[in-house]
Amino acid sequence: MMRKVGMGVDFDPVHKGHIHLIKEGKKIGKVCAYINEDYTAHHTPPFLSFEARQEMCSELGVEAIPVKGLHYRLPLSYTVPIRIHLMANDGVTDIIDAAASRLTVDEVMKISKEFADKEMLMGIPSSWPDRNLIRWVAANELYANHHKKRMGYHITHTYKIDNETVSGRYIRKSILETGRITAPVRHLLPDASIKIIERELKDGNLSLKRDNDTLLHVANTFSKSKLLTIANINVAAAEELVMGRPYNTEQEMHYPLRRAGYQHVLQNLVISCMERKVTKKEVALLIDNYSKKGITPADQKISSIIERAYFVARASRILDASKADKIFRAGIKDFWQENLKEVANLSEVDLKEIKSLREKLSYEEPPKDLLAGVSLKHYETKQVNPKTVCALTAHNGELFAELRIPNKVIMGKLKLPAAEITFLRYLLDSQLVPVGAKLELQEEKRRIRIFYGLTQ
């Protein structure tokens, strides 16, 4: 039987680094490229249309398979196991990948299997070399564990010209800035890519555009509470986006997102979610669907994100919140089972601090919902009732219920115990967990019932 080799790429455009991978893949079998059709892995519209990239593949004897709907919804770490599933489901037998690695192939395979056995893709420390490669191999191992279908994973050296890795970003930037393929860039491209890019340049088809009408409408008109329903927007991002209005271009939105602590790729993802009006509920249901199929690892499930928020909210009374978050990501099962050296190794938190936290913290499940008090003026309590539309919002770092009555919005500060308000804040900052609220009348008092996750 002919082996089928998968590549997870943008091919935007196909350059000589890709040619090296294709040649290595053809030594194994028929090569299929799983190409992002609508948005790149960096969550931006592609430089070249799918049809142009498909044509480049055809010239090289590679079958181009479109991947749609992932990269304007999910962070890259979430899309990797889904792409592994797509390949396996299509009958791919092998995957070809490249890495300029400081780890040996055997080390990558060993580490990846350990993460797969723990069902952890989020806990790979960002400081580790070849983190992305480890995630891909671990996702392949995890899929094999769940579905008894293991694809061979082949890692080859990264192709270099004059000891430099070929950069698609450099190629795109140069062509867009100069309006032509300069000699240094031509050196990096195969003839087929040059021919197609020159044609697309002539026809004015390069650098596909966003739907700016929708994007600017969302950025300029959505309230903070409505922005908080958009996937990958946290409290700080919603506040900064509102303060930065009005926007006339996409580029202007990057500054407030940067102030909110978002790095460049995540800024692109937020802007894509705004452009497509992607809600947290939509993404949560998507993740849950893949979870039920055994594709999403345990640490990426919505229930795990909620558990992490609750753990960090409780642990942050004892330990710095960022360290508590690292401990959870490094393996919460190991923490509760007191495999603390392993947690210290992956979290890079001092073992003494982890031991101290474990001694002071016992396991506790997150509550199913929260019941908050709300500060309202006496006359405002008469204006609202259980049918009043309620949402959550923020102002100057504090959380409020936003109550909408005809021709008016009433803002009431939420009243919760400190640990619960911290938990709620972390849920809103999770970027993927949907959170909803409902006004309840209890013995003449107004309360806000807060729901989260797949139940809201």
C-alpha cells in the first residue's frame, strides 16, 4: 500500500525550505499538504489565495488539502491536535516535519510521549527548545493513545541557505514593500512559485484583506460586556479596546491589545474573532465537540480551564498567582498526588514553594455557579425585575452587573467573597470560557446568578 505523508503548513508562498521537506516526504510516500485556507497559523488573511498555493503544490506533485475554520477561532496550541485528527482521518500514515533542534530526535520523542501520556499540551514550558515540535509529536502520540492509530513522525533538519533559515515572513514583507520579487528573494523561491507570484502581483491579488466593515463596527460599537462575549478577549483587552475608540484601521487596534499584555500573534487572533464575531460560547462548544471525540487533550477541555481558574484563585491567597498558574499547567494531577518534583521541573517554580502550597491547600471542586449581591440605589431596585437583561462588565478593574431597562443601563457593582470574585475574574480572563448572568429576586433582594462554561 502506498504510504501517505502529511505536512501541516501555510505554504504562503512555497519556498525552498518547503521544497526540502517535500523531497524528504516523497522518499516515504505520496505527499499531502494540509494548508490553512482562510486564515494563516498566525491568524491573519493569507498572502496568497488557497487556489494559488494549491497551484504551487500541483507543480511540485503535492496534493493540497484545505483546512478551514480553525485559525480565526482558536490559539495554535488548540489547533494542533485537531489537525492531527484531520490527517489521521484522511488516511495519512506518516508526518514530515523540520526543526532546528538542540534536542535529538530520540529526546523529542521521549519527552513528547511523556506529555501525551499525561494528556498535557499546555504544560510544555515556553522556555524549552523545540516546544512547538514537542507539541506536534505529543498530539500525534495522544491521538494514537485514544484511537489506536499511530502515524509515523519523521523529523528532518531545517533547510538553510548561506546558513540562514528560509523565512516566509521575510519573503512576503519584501514583496509587499517593493511590489516585485527582488534578487535576494528570488534566490529563496522555486521557479513555480516565482511564476505564480508574478502573475498574482500583476493581477493585484496579493495579501488578502479582512472584512473591515464588520471589524470596525465591532471595535467601535460593541459595549465592554458584549466584547467580553467575543472569544479570546479578556477584561483588560475589552477595557483597552473601548478606551482606544474610534478606530479607522485594523492596525490601530494592535496598540490597546498590546497594552492589555497580548503578544502579536494573539493580537491577530483577537482581531480575527472580532472580524468574524466569534463568541466564547461558539468556541466552547467546538472544543467540547472535539473533547467528546477524544481529540482535545484533558488540559484543553473547558472543564479544565474552569478548574484552573478556581485553583489559581484559591492558591493565589498563598502564592503568587503566576506561579500557581504554572503549577496547574505543569500537571495538576501530579500536584494533588504529591509528585512534586515533576511539577517543579515543568513549572520552574521552586520545590519548597510547591510543597508549602500543597500542605496548605486541599482539593476542592469548582462551584457549579455563583450567586452575587449587587449594589443598586433604592430607586434602581424598583426599575429592575427577573426579566431584566443582565450581563457582566468591568470598570477600573472592578466587576459589575450591567442591567438593561428601556432607555437606560444600570451598573451595579458585584458583591462576592474575595476568593469568588478572583475566580470570576480569572474565568473572564480565560478568553475561552463563556460566562453569563441572570438577575434573581430573593426575599425582596436582588441577586445576580452567574453561570459559566457549557451550562450558561
